[in-house]
Amino acid sequence: MPRSLWLIPRILLAGLMIYGFLWVRSFPRTWDDAPAKQAPKQDAGKKGGHNHPPDHKAKPKPPPANPEKVVVSIKTGATEAFDKLPSQLLLTDSKYLSNLLLFSDLEQDIGAFHLHDVLSNISEKHTVNNTDFDLYRQQYEYWALGLDIGALKSVPDPNPDWRTKGHNAAWALDKYKNLHMLQRAWQYRPSRHWYLFIDTDTYVSRRNLYEWLGQHDHTKPWYFGVPTQNPHFKDGDTYPFGHGGSGFVLSGEAMKRFAVDKAGIPQRWDKRIAKMWFGDYVTAAALHEELGLNITSSFPEFSGMKPSTIPYSAELWCGPVVALHHVRPEESCAMWQFEREREGKRAPMTFQELWKKFIKTEELGEPREDWDNLSSDFSNVKWNIVFKKKDEKPKAKRSEAEEAGKEEPASDDPDESFEACEKACAMHENCMQYSFSNSTAPNFNKNGETKCHLSSSFRVGSMREPDQIVSKKNPTIWRSWKSGWRRDRFELWAAQQKCGE
Ligand SMILES: *[C@@H]1O[C@H](CO)[C@@H](O)[C@H](O)[C@H]1NC(C)=O
Ligand SMILES: *[C@@H]1O[C@H](CO)[C@@H](O)[C@H](O)[C@H]1NC(C)=O
Ligand SMILES: *[C@@H]1O[C@H](CO)[C@@H](O)[C@H](O)[C@H]1NC(C)=O
Ligand SMILES: *[C@@H]1O[C@H](CO)[C@@H](O)[C@H](O)[C@H]1NC(C)=O
Ligand SMILES: CC(=O)N[C@H]1CO[C@H](CO)[C@@H](O)[C@@H]1O
């Protein structure tokens, strides 16, 4: 063969080697050191979010986690199991059922599915004189006699407190489950890579879950969740906890440390739980005190929201949706259908798509009475706009125009009326929506308590009948809400966003 003919295969081979080298080099970069995205964000929950990388297309993606190595546990209770679990089970693809665990407070079967009673091994000395367990005993009696266990939903919390106002006995019993649930998840499905814990009203996009888990290292101890610090629970409850309904994830390594290296944690903690508030906090406290493990934020992939309550904004617009919360069965169904419609797409389902699918067509031109678009909600802190109230020195950062030395135009006090609040929104160029409460409500930011609440995120919210204010000071006041949107502004903004496929 003439020498010149050898050249072509040589060039091809060299090209192939360079390509292979680049491929190998780029591959582990996001794989090795756990979160591909960012360093742990311990207080992200307080701020309500984090800076999501705006552009996903540049990074090579690690392969998704193997579903065989991912355990999903759903926590329920006997008073709600038959109402709430069936839709979850219907919408779970049969290929994932072998790694699905159901944890409850009564040993039962729903069709072919077994519900494990995770309270069954708690020592009698912690339950016999503990009125929190009255419901547990009653449930068993009802079950043995064939009575309607669902009726026990109305049994009130036997040890009520103003902070847990409105909760029932089933809620009070729930906190004893968490640590036992973790232990049993390992016992029934040991040595898997990932363990996800959710509630019955959590919707999980399986595809996005496996992709997201694939970006993290399961051989390191991880506790992922939506870090929450309930403002009503300050005294002594200092650890941010992963809100259970939003879903929290433990890596195989964290679970091994919990269940094997430090075996017996649930048994050692049982005596402490009566004095603690709720199970999600128990989990965070035990992981911290026993393993030195703190929560890492998985917001907004795990948001604790659903399409109508998601704070649509730049922070999450192009990011993937892994888990939603407070999702009613018919809403889960709509999500499931949507995921099937877009099944062929290469890119993961994003928040932007949820907006287009579920919100874009909503009629939000007119303000709504008895409606709370959640402008002031705790979960909206990051987007809650600090504004100047009348007769007040500016408290916080002011807009660029103001900083440039211009006098703010003389304005009404936004708290004066709904119309004044609407006007205040119009004057803040980032304001996407506003809500007005007829008595002041907290904003969880520097605004303190106001009637007008402005937000730079766009949320639909929901009907909200006037409700009685929960406060020690003035328990007789009723508060009503009215909300409005700047759909024009938001659509303009949305049209300018490019997420990249
Ligand atoms: C409960 O305790 C009994 C006796 O100690 C033990 O045999 C059993 O394995 C335990 N069950 C679970 C699920 O931990
Ligand atoms: C439960 O209370 C009864 C009556 O006060 C007492 O006799 C018994 O010792 C208590 N049991 C436990 C395990 O504390
Ligand atoms: C975990 O959080 C606590 C505060 O709650 C902090 O003191 C501690 O240093 C954190 N530990 C790690 C390993 O980040
Ligand atoms: C707010 O509106 C509700 C419902 O209309 C009413 O019952 C309540 O008295 C009002 N509260 C105040 C402080 O005006
Ligand atoms: C559907 C929904 O999320 N409704 C919420 C509206 O806001 C109030 C107070 O923030 C919540 O209690 C509701 O659950």
C-alpha cells in the first residue's frame, strides 16, 4: 500500500483518541465530588432558594442512578392509608414496585401491597402510659372489630399545644415513626445506593429523580431535603429539618451509618420523642446528634410545592422538577399524564414546562377575592419585596433608581387599601403579584407585618376563606385576602427566557 494511503486511517485514529480522551476527562468532573451543582447550602431553606446555574446545556451529564438501587418509602397512617395510598400505587410504574416500601402505624394490606407497622417494636415502657399511643391502640381495636378506622381522623391531639393547634391524634402519633422507618427501610432493602422518603401527597417524577440522584455520590453521607425552620418552633428546635412531604433523601452511606455503624438509634431515641414536636425534626436531630450529618438543600428540585403554588421565577425556571407536595390525587394524575405526553423528550421536565402546561392558560387578569397567591407565605421569603411604608425610614435595600439618588415618587401607603397595594406593585418593576390582607400578616422579611404583600415570583395560590388569626394576643380577629397578578409583566419575562434543550 502506498504510504499516502495510510494517512487517512491514522488521522481517524488520532481523532478518535483525542475524542476519547476528552470524553473520559469530562466524564467524572461532575460525578466525583457529589453535588454537581453547588457546595452544601445549609440555610437555603430560610432564604427560600439558591442560585441555580442558569445554563444546563454546557455540562456533560453523569448517567442516572440505577432504579434497582433506589428505595422509595411512603409514610402513611391507618386513618388515611386507604384514602390516600391507592392513587400513589396506581401512578407508580410496575417496574419500580419492587423497591417501594409502605410504612404505617397498623399492619395492613392494600391489595397486593403490605403496610408495615413501624411502631410495633417500640418498648412498652414508652407507650403504655403515653396518651399519644391511645390512637394506636384504638386503631388496632377498630381493625380487629372491622370498624371504620378512617373515622378516627377526627380524634384530636391528646396533648394539644397552641403551636400544634388544629392537629389530630394521627398527626401526634406520627413523630414516633420516623427513626423506625429509616431503620426498617435498611432492614428490608439493605445496601442500596439511595433512600427517598415521601408522604402520600408527594408526586415524584421518577425520571428526574434518577437523573438528579445520578449527579450525587451515594458513597458519601448525604441528607438531602428542603431545609425548613418553622418560625413557630424556635425554642430549642434549632436544626433545619427536611420537610417530609417535600421528600428527603439519604444516601446509602448515610443509611449504613445510621442503621449499622450506630445500630439502635431508634430504640435509644424512643424515650425522647414524646417531648419533641414532629417526626421530620426528630430525623434531623438524630442525624445531627448521632452522625454529625446536616441537611443539604435539594430545593428547588424538591420544592414542597405544586404547579399552582410554585414561585415561578428565574431561580428555578429552567431547572428540573423532581418532587412536588400537597398534590391531590387528581393533580397527581394530571402530572402523570403530562409526563407521559412528553415521554420522548430528551431534556428533563422543567418548571417552565409546568407553567406552560398548567398556568399559562389560567385567567389571571382580574384580582381575586378570598384568594391567597401566597405573596406573604413563609415559602416565598426570597421573592417577597421589601417596600417602604408611609412615615417610615427606609429599612432595607432600595431599588436601583432610588439608590441613584432619585426621590421616590410621593405615594400612598401600600397598606391603605387593595388599590394602593396594586399601585405599589405597579411601581416596583420586579413585582409580579400582590396580595392584600385586611389585617396585617407577617412577611417573614424586613417588612414585618403588613397588609400589602408584594412578590417578584409568580404564583397562583388558591382560594382562601377568611381565617381566624392564630395568635396569643388577639385570637378573635378574622382576616381575609385578595390577590392580583401582573401577568403582562411575567409573560414578557417568560418569553425572554431561553432554557436550552
Ligand atoms: C422486633 O423485635 C423482635 C424482638 O425483639 C425482633 O425479633 C424483630 O425482628 C423486630 N422486628 C423488626 C421489624 O425490627
Ligand atoms: C403507668 O402508670 C401506672 C399508674 O400510674 C403505674 O403504676 C405504672 O408503673 C406505669 N407504667 C410505666 C411503664 O411507667
Ligand atoms: C451542622 O450544623 C450545625 C448547626 O446546626 C453546625 O454547628 C455544624 O458545624 C454543622 N456541621 C457540619 C458538619 O456542617
Ligand atoms: C376582614 O374581613 C373579614 C371577612 O370579610 C371580616 O370578618 C373581618 O372583620 C375583617 N377584619 C378586619 C380587621 O377588618
Ligand atoms: C392550596 C394551598 O397551598 N393553599 C394554601 C394557601 O395559603 C395558606 C396559608 O399560607 C395555606 O394554609 C394553604 O394551604
